[in-house]
Amino acid sequence: MVSERGLAVLRAIVQDYVATREPVGSKTIVDKHRFGVSAATIRNDMALLEDEELIAAPHTSSGRVPTDKGYRVFVDQLADIRPLSPAQRHAIEIFLGESVDIDDVLTRTVRALAQLTHQVALIQYPSVSRARIQHLEFVALAPRRVLTVLIADTGVVEQRVVELSVDYDDAALRALRDATNAALVGMPMADASAVLPAIVDGFPETLRPLAGELVESVGAIIGSTRQERLIMAGTANLVRTEHDFTGSIFPIMEAIEEQVELLKLFGEMAAEQHGVGGNRDVSVSIGRENEPFGLAETSVLTTGYGAASGPVARLGVLGPTRMDYSTNMAAVRAVARYLSRALGDQA
Amino acid sequence: MVSERGLAVLRAIVQDYVATREPVGSKTIVDKHRFGVSAATIRNDMALLEDEELIAAPHTSSGRVPTDKGYRVFVDQLADIRPLSPAQRHAIEIFLGESVDIDDVLTRTVRALAQLTHQVALIQYPSVSRARIQHLEFVALAPRRVLTVLIADTGVVEQRVVELSVDYDDAALRALRDATNAALVGMPMADASAVLPAIVDGFPETLRPLAGELVESVGAIIGSTRQERLIMAGTANLVRTEHDFTGSIFPIMEAIEEQVELLKLFGEMAAEQHGVGGNRDVSVSIGRENEPFGLAETSVLTTGYGAASGPVARLGVLGPTRMDYSTNMAAVRAVARYLSRALGDQA
DNA sequence: TATTGGCACTCATAGGTATTGAGTGCTAGT
DNA sequence: ACTAGCACTCAATACCTATGAGTGCCAATA
């Protein structure tokens, strides 16, 4: 079993290795951290840690490096999440203060997170399906062509041009708009789909075809995959940390750009909420745990964000397994709070 | 002066170097390309090319590599733009065929271009200010809160939430909508700003405050910088070609992500239209020419796209100076045509 | 005059060997 | 339970020596 001091040694190894990228030796530890014991004692502890597969030696005779399992223990038990400095908080506020549009808010937020962590920052687009409908509009564009606009209470606006097979007039359009709004406003998107057919049935025979096509476009918007998208910033940072990967980072960058695997991972992290160890509102997925997503050797930290009514989606950062978890977890958490507040103001 | 054959040698050097990333020697040239002369003769030609600074030798005794100037001559005089293969054209059509939304069109297009060229693909967002107004809508959201929606004939939809200092009713909103539409529809955005005050003046005293605020929001949308944005794909490809850069690609990736310098470059390339050498509708900016933008050692190929009424914006690719100009120019040109057509269909 | 064969010269690259030193595991002693 | 001491390992470094692709130049040739 690993002793109390053993864990302290693990913490020291993780911190030093993250800071220097050099395998950490027993001498380094006694020099930098004030353990009251000799290097030989530390070596004994390290031998135990190695038995537990929490650390490993790159070659027979070099210092130790944390394993994925070691990082896991560090994150779950040893990392202290120190809050951001006042300067950093101030920087975020200025950064986000000027934004007006929701896309603007998201773009600025993701950039702030990237700059704060020096990693790739990711924000899942606010899920339309989990939000509520605030307003619905049909805009006449041309004969047989209408623009359907759907506004969610998160401030997200979705639109789609509909080509109709039947004619319409403004009165009909207005009537349809009023009826659908009456039926849908305030309703969670997820529940809305079920109500749609009833709306069509409520119209006189003559309007049925038009109503059918327009309402269908609403359903299409709700069911659309737009919400399954990530906004990202700081991909350049992955290049900066290239040496932390054994192979090329090309496949990783490809996977990130492709988004689809990353979104699956986001989904899983949202689902498991990752135990309840302490104040762990930030989920962490480490190294090989991400292999199924083509993201081996990376770690992903995420947390939920949204209005008071509950989380709408997730945001986080991605970087090499060898990263500063303490700082990054703090940044992710703080930025999520700022974004949630900004969205609350908005909606 | 460089002889006819000398230019042919330059072409051979560029092609070989691009293909192999190895400095090209005289022997290689006589082996691969059927010049009817000996290696010694080629060496004489190469000495001349070196005097003209079209090629250079990395070290005293290795093959030659094209200089930026050499690439410039190659692009302006020697590159043959071979059309895409039928398979490639087919791939594009399938790729773009399914898209419905304009954002969807752009996203798919930029991905197609990245995949075709194996470079970073860039599309400048269709400039709102150069397009015409197709429709304008004020959507009532809540007391003192209205959503202004502006639809351009390029299919671009811009929206903004307006907080009002005065109350309104639906009738007033409708009247305003009709009046502004009557005044603005069909007008180029750039000209619209001038007309806005007159619209407000056309309203009775009581509606002036409301009209003023709403019309102002229209002006804000038109003047917004949203159009100054790039959609991009294939940044992973830069990593793949990392060895083509002397230093780290980190600053380059940063510059690309930042977008602002890149947009300046796009602007310049649009302005100069780059001479009239032959069928040069694709502009090329090579290596050190891009240094002021923080993009030394890269080349950028762009061309305009848009409806029949003229170019709306530009698209192109960015990659290391050592790239396959012939193929990439062909791809850029072809994709621009497909996109222009898709936008025409859309609008 | 343009081209070619021949040749000495250069210099990056690859391979081989010796040296160094950080760090370990182990054992015996406190 | 801890520590000092010591033999051992092995990556990293330096240094040396081919090797060979490729050049520039010159004299010979068409």
C-alpha cells in the first residue's frame, strides 16, 4: 500500500514533471520539496509507486514519469484547484464585457479560455433541444419561399429557408405564426416535436398543406444537428506542446477538426458526471481513456455551463496528458461561471 | 540571361523539389526529365539560374532548391493549371449537393477545398456590405425587446437583439417593417446607410423614437464587422507539412487563428488583382511577400467568388512555399466556381 | 559557340567508439 | 524506519572516420 508520504511524492513528481518535462529523480525531489528524509527513502517510496503503476521509468536509469493512472490519482485526490488571480478575473471581464451577440459571447469566451490555459479551448454550442422556445417567426421572402426563424431562450437563433410547394398570403402566414407561437412558446424544444402535429390539425382544411410544410420546417430546425457543434480556439497551442506526444499530432488535430469524436466524448462526460469525489464539478478524462476517440495522449477537462435552469451544454480544454491540471481546472470552472452569467443576462 | 532551356530546368527543379523535398541535382534532372543534354550542361544552366537568384544551394555541394523568386517565375510563366479529374469534380458535387443552409454550403465548401489540396483552406465570409438587401424583419420578443433580422440576397442572415428605451405595439412594428422594406429592398447594403435617416423622417412624430432605435439597429448590422471573418478547414495539414518550415509553425498557426492579418492579405490580393499575366484569375502571394502579415515561408492562393453580379468575397488556400501550385490553383479556381454557382442557386 | 567528359574538392550524413553522469536498486549499518 | 554507500545501467554527448552525392572548373570536342 502507498503511504501518506508516498502520495506526497507522487504529487511532487507530477508537479515537477509538468513544470520541466524532465523525468524526476529522487535527488530533485529532496532538493526542491522539503521532505525531511533522504533521497534513498524517497527511492523506496518511488519503488512502491512504481509497483502500483502510478509512475514509470522511461529507461532503467532515469527519473520517473507519472503514468495515466498516476495522473488520475493526482487529479482525483491530490490536485488543489487554486482560484484564478484577480488579474485573470479582471481580464476575463474586460474580454467578455464588450460582447453583444450570442455568437460574439461564445467566440470571446472560447478565446479567453484558450489564452488562460494555453491549451485548445472548446465550447459546445448551446444545445437548442435542451433550451426553451422563446419566439417563432415566418418571414415571407418570395412566392413559395419562406424563412423560418426560431429563437431560443438561450439567445440562440436558428433559421432555415423553406421552399414551398403551395402558395401563401401574408394573412395566412400571420395566422400560422400566432398559432404556433401560442402553442410552443415557453416549451422545451425536446417536448415541442410531439406537439407539432396537433398544431397542423388545428387549422382549417384549406391551410393544412401550408401549415404542414411550415411546421415541418420547425421540426427540422429542432431536430437539426446544429447544436452538435463545437466552437474552438487555441489549436496553435497543440503545436507548441508537440514534444509531449510520442508520435505526430497530425491525427489528433484531424480528430479535433472533425469534431464528431470529440462530441461523443463530451456526451459521455456529460452523462457520467464523473463520480462525486470532493468538489469535482470539472470532469477529467485522461490519456488512454480517450483512445477510443482517437485522442490518446491527450487529456480533456470539461464542465457544464448554462442558465440557472440547469446546464445547457459543456465547455472545456484539451491538451497533452502532461498538463497543469490544477490551473486548468480552475480556469475551466471560472470561465464556465462567467459564461453562464453572461447567458443569463442575455436571455 | 536565362535561356529557354534554363526555364525548363527551373520548372523541373520546382516540380522535383515539390515532389520529393530533396534538393535537386543535375544528375536527377537528366535522369527524370528527357533533356537531350548531359549533366554538365544542366549544371551550367543551373549556375545561371543561381546568378539570377531563382535557385539556391543549401550547402556548397548539394542540389538546388527554388528561391521565392524562382517560385514566382514558375507560377507566373511556367505552371500549367491542369483541370481537376472527373473523379474530383464528382466528389465536390456530392459533397456540396446535400447542403441547404448557407453556412452549411460554406462549411462543406471549405472542407472540400482542404481535402482537395491538402492545405489550409480559407473562405472569406460573403461580404454583407457588397450584397443587396432582400428582406428585413422586426420580431417582437418581449416588451422593449425586438430582434432585427436582415437577409441578404447572398442568403446570409444577420440578426441582432435590440433593447429599446420606449414601448411599442405590433401595429407600429408592422408599419415600420413595411416602410423600411419598401425603402431598402433591392438596394446594395453599402448605399443603404445613407437612406436610413430619411426613413425615420417619414414617420409621424409619435413613432420617431421607436423608428430611430430600430433603424439604427439596421445600420449597426450593416456596419458590423461580421463580414470580416474567415471560415477555415484543414489546419491539421499545416502540421503535416511542418518540416517545410525552418522554425516552428506555432506563430504561423497563431496568425491564422487570429485572422486579422490574413484578412488584410485577402484585402490586398483583392485590390491588386495581380497583373494580367495570362489566365491569372487566381492570385498567388509567395513566401517573403507575406512576411508583413506574419506569414513568411507560406504561400497563399486566392480567387474571388460570388454571383453573376460580381465577386462577393475571396476564397483560397494557404500552405508552405513548397507546395504544388499547379494543382492547388486548379482546385481553388474550380471550387470558387462551384461555390459561386451554389450561391446563385440559393439566392 | 555550345556541349561534354573528367577530376579535384566540399560537406552533410551515417556509423562506430569512448566518455560522462544522472539515477537506480540493493545491502549493510544506524 | 531510515540512511549511507556502492556497483550498475544506459541515454546522451562528443569525437572520429568513411561515404558519396553533387558541385565548379577546365580542357577537349562537335
